[in-house]
Amino acid sequence: MNILFAASEVAPFIKTGGLADVAGSLPPALAELGHDVRVILPLYEEIGENWRQEMTFVKYYYVRLGWRSLYCGLFQLERNGVTYYFVDNEAYFKRHGLYGHFDDAERFAFFSRAVIETPDQIDWAPDIIHCNDWQTALVPIYLLEERYHRRTLAQTKSVFTIHNIEYQGRYGREVLMDVFGLDYSYFNENMLKMYDDVSMMKGAIYASDYVTTVSPNYANELQYSFYAHGLEGVIAANRYKMRGILNGIDMAANDPATSESIFANYTSKKHKGKAACKADLQSKLGLRQDPNVPIVACVSRLVGHKGFELVTQAFHSMMEMNIQFVVLGTGEWGYEQFFRNAQIQYPGRVSTNLMYSAPLSNAIYSGADIFLMPSIAEPCGLSQMFAMRYGTVPVVRTTGGLADSVPPYQPNEDTGLGFTFGSVNPWDMLDAVRRAVDVYQLDPKAWSRLVTRDMEADFSWDRSALEYQEVYQRIHP
Ligand code: GLC
């Protein structure tokens, strides 16, 4: 099949979150199944010179967006069996930061129109256009009309994947005609209308031929308003064409046996290198050198829905245990301030790193013992998978993809991959951390078997790529 995958960020070119990891690893997995997979993304200012060197200029054309006629340059590069297209328009994308600009609705409406325009321009007919989150949510809507007068789109079907329903692309109704170039027939309850606004994500859910989300459990949770953020009715109405497919990660690029981005290599059978990574992490971060004290780590944006209210409330009780604590990430001022103070309060035991750093995150995945992820909502979550791959045992709240990827540890059967708790409550979280620390300290052999199981667990795309293929074939037989 010909598959055009549209996303607003794609690793390794440009990344702010998990969407980029998925857009970077699912398309190569689909290409391996024998499909012609092409990925399209904006050419942001922040895409590095090293990648630009590899790109070739394809052509330029003009894209219509309402009354506007807009320049669209197309660059291309090949990698891992996939063709990547970069959409160039400096007025929209030569800026600092991917999102959060006053004209985001217009920038991504332009990008979505460019996605629709490009197949004719390169003379390639996609069977499927696979879109992701609100930034590409207009694509399935534009496709409703454009498929009738574009040669390459006549047979094209659309798939829309929800990575996080909290970000819906919601704007005042005045954007509909002026910015999106759509007429008022689209302002109806079974399309873009959301109360008096437009919701791009709602429109995509109705307009797409199929909707997926990034874990089976999140697909289930979306029937509740607690998780669906106002779209629970929309989800219910469209459930007939929806399913959850668990994300995978690139297992080869994240193999502790071969990875060059960690201090020492190790395997699921021989953990020695992991101890070296731990010693290195302790010395790097100014933690007391002690191989026997478990390091509990958080690598996350420091925001409420990642569960930091629980972490901060239980923090001092948690530090009464003989543990060290590492945090990496940026976010809300209150949490940043809390961890700044904690580092002063617990010298040699707490390390606060208020930044985004890929090298340090790898040092933490490989050097820590326990990975704490108490998210309030987590559509899939990839960090827990990276942590397990590097033999760091997760403690998670059983929500979204965390519930699907971290079966609870069962001491009697010696099964499970991590420690879990259910309710949004700091003391339940503390109890789960305590259970983990207990096994670490009191039963090192069981802990070591748990680390081995985590490292050997299969989080590859193998199964999930087949599930996407099944979805594509169902709507495009
Ligand atoms: C979003 C979700 C995260 C998911 C990622 C990739 O960032 O918040 O849970 O893993 O998308 O699908």
C-alpha cells in the first residue's frame, strides 16, 4: 500500500514529545512490511543543519488556504526505507518553537492543505493518509471534498490517531471560513462545531475513515469525561470505527547491549554494566556514591497531569526511606521550585535537573533503579518502555498505556514488570514505591530477575504495525 503519514514532529529530525518518537519509529516498521511509506512534516527553523545537508529540493508550488495563495517548497530525504518530505514556508515555520504562536490555527491549516496538495504534485496516489493529533486534524476534513477533484486522492482513505485528547485545537468559530477556508456547512454537531467554537480534533474524529488511539486501555478510558475532556459523546458516537493500538519503541536503537549513548553496555543476562552506569550517574549528578541505595527517577514534563501533585505531597515521606531521587524535565514553576528546594534540603540524595536533555535521559534510564510515573492520564507513555528496556523498574499508576505495558509484579509467581497503584492518591503511590524499594533491598535475587524480565519484554512495533496494517486494509480493501 501507499501510505502518507502526516505529523507535526518526527524524530530524529525534530521532537518535543512522544508523538515524534511514534512518527519516527512506526513508519519504518510499516515499510518493513513492504509498504511504500512516506512521512510529511513542516520544515521548522529548529531542524538541524546536518539534516538539511541530506535533503534535496523537489519542487515548489502554491497552496490555497481560503483566500490565500501560499508558497510551499518541498524537500526530501530517504532514511530507513522511508521517504521524508519537509514542507517549507518560512513565514509559518522559520520561528523559535514549534507551537504556541498566535497563528497556530493558520500555520497548521496551511500544513494540512500542503499535505492534501502534495500527492498530485509528486504524482503519487496514497491509499491511506494517516494523520496525528490536532495539528493534522484538518487533513481528513479537507479530504472529504478534495478527493472528488484530485486525481491522486480519488481512492484515498484517512486514519486519525489521537495521541492526547487534552490538546484539541479549539478556536473561535471565526477561523472556519477565513482561516480554514471551509464553509458553514462544516459548523455542525457532526463535524467541527463544539458549543460555539470549532474543535479540530472533533472534526477529525467524524471525518476520518478510522480513528485509533495509542493504547487499548486509553481507548476504553475515553468513554469517561474524566479522560475525554468534553469529547466523550463524540467518542461514543464514533466507537464503531475506533480502536486502541499500543505504541512500540525502536528496540534496536535502545539496546543497552550496543547503545553508544550510555556509559557502559550490559545485557539482560549480565547486569554489571548497569552498575557502572549507576556509579557514573551518581558521580555526574553529585549523589552519594553507594551501589546499594536505590535511585528513584522521574523523566517527565513537570505538569499536573503527569502526577507531580502526588510526587510532591508524598515526597518527604518517600525520602524517609534510604533512597536517592533524580528528576529531569521542565514545567510548571511550582514544581520546579519544589525540586530546587528539595535538592538543597537533601544534599547528596536529591538531584534536580530542570531541562530537557537526551544524553542525561539516557544516563538516567540506564543508571537508575526505579522509574516513577504516576500520571493522572497517560494515553500510552513511552518513557516507562525505555526505562524497562534499560532495566529500570517502573512504578506507575494503572492508567492508559501504563496499565497495558506494566503488568504488576507478583512475588509468588515471579511474574510482572513493575509496581502499580490505582487511585490518584499520594499515599497509594508511596506504598507502591515502598513495595519496590522493599524488593530491591530485601530480595536482591528477585529484583535481579525482575530487571531481566523488564529488559527482555517485547515493546517492538512488530505486533502493533500489523494492527495498523489491518486497519488500513479494512478501510481500503
Ligand atoms: C502523547 C501522550 C503519550 C504518548 C505519546 C505518543 O505524548 O501524552 O502518552 O505516549 O503521545 O503516542
